[in-house]
Amino acid sequence: MTGTAPQPATSSATAALPAGPRRRTAWRVTFLALRRTLLPFVALVAVWWAVKAVFGLGVSVLPSPAQAVRSVGPLIRSGVLVDYTTQSLERIALGGAIGIAVGTPIGLLLGSNRLVSMTFRPLLNTMQGLSGIAWLPLVNGWLGFGSRTVLVVILYTVTFPVAFNTMVGVQTLPIAYSNALRTMGAGRFYLFTHVWLPGALPSILLGARLGLAYGWRALIAAEMVLNAGGLGYLLFQSGGARNTPVIVFEMILMGVIWVFIDRALLRPIEQQTVVRWGMEQR
């Protein structure tokens, strides 16, 4: 006698809700996430305003939030701020993409052999500890002032965290997976595409986030040193002019841009990738 198989329970409580309540629940989740993100920044601005008011600091020492915002008006109207911001974003996007594309296969190759990975681990650690800014005098001598030197610095800064984390991700996979597929005739390319790459994805994405964070800082420093345009160059010029309100605003802008890149772009990609490949922790 055959029976009907029980239907699995819905994994999400909101899936059983009507469209209206489900939309309200989604808006509530979004609002709570936004509040958690913005609350520390609101508190920081309040402390900043209080310090300025209590100690009576001059504009040249610490401008108020309103003074910092007003000071950037001429840069916005002239288009300078938009142009330099776009220039920096294009550089981090290009250098970061190349760094991830180079670092990922290197990490997969090194991680596919335990002896090779143990041999190269100290070198990768050393290269991660050597900041990309330290290469500026040498690369500048090779390529001169300009965008090519900035891109090389970003490429170096992004590549090694991605390669190292990818290698570690492959090494943490149970070796039984690879051995079982080898006994069934799987070749190295199949292991790369069906075992090592999917299994190492969380580590690859972690390395990408770390590398891009380091690359963003290296980009700003390189633009300052090389006078190569971008937000770093604009910050350096404002410092030379002793324009403290603009300096403070640009520092805030750099931080806000990175938070947006990390929270709105990198983290969702990481979460969706983990869910897509069935690696979500429950």
C-alpha cells in the first residue's frame, strides 16, 4: 500500500504570508539593517559636533560637520570632485578585477598540492606583509608617474591576499573528495572546476574583500605620492592649501565609498555565492 510522501515544511516563515504582509516584512528587515549600519555614523557625527562645540575649536583645527559639507560645494559645482572620484573608482575596479583574476588561479594551483602549498606559504605571507606602497619608488622608476604605476600597486596589493586565501581554501577541503573522484577517472581539470574552485569560493571571496580593502588604501596613498589625480591627489592638494574642511570631507567620502563597495557590492555577492553553491551554514 503506497502512501503520499509528506511535503517539506516551508523554510521561511515569510513565504506563507500574503503579498502585502510579506512586503512589509521585507521593508522592516531592510530598515533594521539600514539602522544598524547608519547608527554608528550618526553617533560619530554627534560626538564630532559636541567636541567642536565644547572645546570651541577653530575651523583650521576641526570644522563642524556643516562646515565640512559646505566647503565642498565649489568642488562639486566645478566637477572636480566627480571627476577625481570617478578616476579612483575606475582604477580600483580595473586593478581589483585583474588582481582577483590573477590571484585565484595561482591560489588554486598552489593549493592543489600540499607540499607546494607548504613551500610557498611563507612567501605569500611575506608578500602580503610588504605593502604595495613600498614598491612605489621601484615601480615609479620603471613606469614613471601616472596611472600605470597606480594600477601596478593596486594589482600587487590585491593579488596576494586572493592567492593566499584561495590556497588555504583548497587545502581545507577534505582530501577524500578529490581521492574519490580520482578513483572514478576524474582528471585535474575536472577537480579544478568541480571540487577545488566551488569548495574554495568562500575563501576566494574573503581574499577578494581583504585585497580590495588593502587596494583601496594603496590607491589613495599612491595617488597622493605620485600626484596622479584621483581622490588621493585631491586630498594631498587640500592639505597643501591647509583647507581643513575639505580634507575632513574627503576623508569621510573615502570611508563612505569603501563602506558602500563592501556592503552593497562585495558582501551580497559573497552571500549569494555561498547560497548558490550550497555552503550556507544553518
